[in-house]
Amino acid sequence: MAQAQAQPAAGTQAVPAPAPVPAQASEALLDKATGANAMGDEPVQSYADWISEFETQFGQTMGEAQDGRVFYAGWAPISSDSAADPHYGTQLALAYERAMFDMQADYILANYGRLKAKTILTHFENQSSNKDAFDPVEVDEAVKAGGGRLEALLDKSLTLLDKKLDNELVKEGVPPADIQKMSVEQKKNLYKDNLNKSVLKSAYQNMQGLVPVQTRIFPQTANGKKTMVVAVVAVQSEKTRQFAQDIVRKRPSLVKGDPKLLKDILPANEKGYLNEIGLRFTYDEAGRPMLLSYGRTSVPMDPSWSASRAIRAQQTAQRIAQSLAEANIVAFTNNNIQISENTDVGDTNEEWASKITEIDAGKLGESQQIKEQIADTIQKFSRAGTATANGELRGTTIVKRWSAQDANGVEHVGTVVGWTYGQLDNANAIDAQARGKANGLQQGAAKASTGDQARTSKPINSKNDF
């Protein structure tokens, strides 16, 4: 289907589309921007409702294999709570990367992961009649040492240091008698009931052919505060995996779809690019599969900069955005994910008795006994992983460079990179001509013409596209 609005696949029972959510329309969201407050108080469609609406439109549940395709969903917050941060555009790009990585990690851990669990239970209880008594040997040794603190309790190699320290204290005016004072602390465990459980999960898998279908940028409240979140719905199907393999092998693809004009796929104006982030899978005007990758960053302009420096800063930002866009394309063709996850939970319930005995110039002084209750809860989590992608850039082309200010005055800079068969043919023809072996290959590159900051990418796919 060439329509931008997604429809149920042929042969699938039609599911009535939910009533449109006014706050979800891209143009409406842009109109509601309030520059003074990056995240206004107007109701915004929740992540769960957005996913539910998508599942209804496509007639398929997240994570469910159906007709050779699986849809996935994930989200991640930006690192700063402020959508007015000068680096907000870059933070959006990084949140997209986090959302994609966590989405893939969750999937491969659930389907290909291995788990190792270890539980340790320790229980000890001293109900002896002499449980409060302490061994006098240590105190006796301290007394016999004549009150020398380190001679009685520490390694002999430290004795000289101790004497030097004593001499320095005397020089500072500390009475020699006070230096001979010491205390001996003794401790014993009376009760222990501890539980610790550690869980280690790990997985490795290639996620070739995974491509986002739609992205969304919206505010979310937690702990009484608001931040911006990037959410992604992605798909992996027989078609997308086949196309990824075709790109790697630089061969024509048997995957075909409804022809689309590039101008109908790209946003209608510069502001529209603020809604787009990440990769898209679609078809060119000949019905051949193609990729569009929206790279984005921001330019934290300094008012003191000269015009030339500001221009250079914008050029640099566009190159960064281009690299991010190209990386998304290469990751589509060959992305290896390795992930490990460690969970450590437990509790500690202990009782300790301690006795502190004072010694003054080799004579026993006062002693004090203390009991201490320890009750702690342990809750630790760590996740570490790598996503490694490598491949050739032949077939890629810069479709558009853009820059736009959002309603908060943040300068966003982006580069749209496409992978098309037209550009692959063009690159091959250029290479052949350079070698003097032009052989009539078809030439032609793909042609291209806030306030609350909540945004949704332009729908360009139907279920049958995948």
C-alpha cells in the first residue's frame, strides 16, 4: 500500500482503527509547543497507549511472530530533564541509541540467553550461656606490652613508625601519659540470618534486518519531575533480513513493494524533521527496497562566536549527524549484540556484641560492652554489552541536510542518509568509469528535494511493507 496511513494486511480480519488522538498528530504537537516550558501540562498519549494503538493498526502484538515478522518496542529517557538544554538534539540521538540497544538486548536475552543463578543462605545463632563473655587473652597481651599501642596489636614492622609518631605527638604538646593510653576492641557475632541471590544472564546474537517502523518523542513524569523520552517500534521480518543480505552482497533484491515518491516520504518542511530520528525502511519509485536514516545532533551556539566559527560548528554537527545516520544503515545490514546482565539481591540480619577495654600505662581501665543490630537490604543491578556493526557505505547518499530551531530555541542539525539501488548503480558506474571499464550500468542517484516537544515520526509504512 502506498498510503502513509497503515492498514491491516490483506487476508487479515480488519480491526477498526481507534479514534484519532488529537495530541498525537504531528502538526498539532508542533503547534502546542510552549517555549517557556519545554514540557507542558497538557495531556499526552502514554507510551502504553501508543503501543496499544500501533498493535491495533497493524493487527499484531509486540514480540509475537506472525506472517514472518516480529515487532518490538522500547524506550529510553534523555540524560537531562530539560528539553531546553543546548545539547537536547544530541541527547535525543543518544536516547534513541539506548532504546534500540535495550530493545535488542531484552529480545536476545529472552530468546537466546543463558542464565546462571546462585543463592547463598547463612544462618548462625549463639545462645550459649557465655555468649556475652570475651576472650581475655588479647587484653592481657596489651597489658603486658605496657600500654604500647602498636606493639600489642600490630605487626612489629610498624613499631618504629609508632614510636616516631609518639615523638611527634610529644613535640606537638601532647602529654606523654596520654600517648600511653589505648583501647582494645573485641567483637563477636551472636546472630546471623543472611540471604544472597545472584543471577547472571548473557547472550549473543546477530540482529540483521531490524529496522524501526516509528519513533516517538514525548514527556514522561517520574518522581514528581518531567523528562523527555524516545520510544521506538521496530520490526524484523523475512523481507528486511533478505534486503539486509542483498545490501551486503550488493545484489538486486527480490523484495518488492508499493512504489513511493521520495517527496511523499520525507517531511513536508524543515520543522517536520524535528519529529524524525533513526532508521526507516521503505520503497523507491520503482518499488525497490530502500533505507532512510535520520541522524541528528545539536549545536550549542555561543553568542561570542564569530560567524565563521558558528558555520564551522554547524558543519561539524552535520558531519556527526551523518555518521550516526550511516551507522544505523550499517547496523541494519550486520549488527552483533553481546549482552550480560547481573542481578544481586539479598538481605542481612545480624547481631554483634563488642567490648571496649581501656588500658592506661599498662593497667586495665574501664570497659564497655555494646550490642549492635544490623539489618540491610541488598539490591544491585548491572547491564553491560556491545553492539558491533561493520559494512560498506557504497549505495549510501546524502538525501538532505537540515537545521531547525525548536520552540525552546535549541538548534537541531540533521542529515538524512539514504541507501538506494539507484545510488548503488550510480556508485558502480562511477567506479567503472574511473577504471575505464564503463559498461552501461544504469546510472542515477536517488533524488531529494515546542514547548512540550512531544513528537511522532511520519507514518510511511503499512504492514505489508515488511
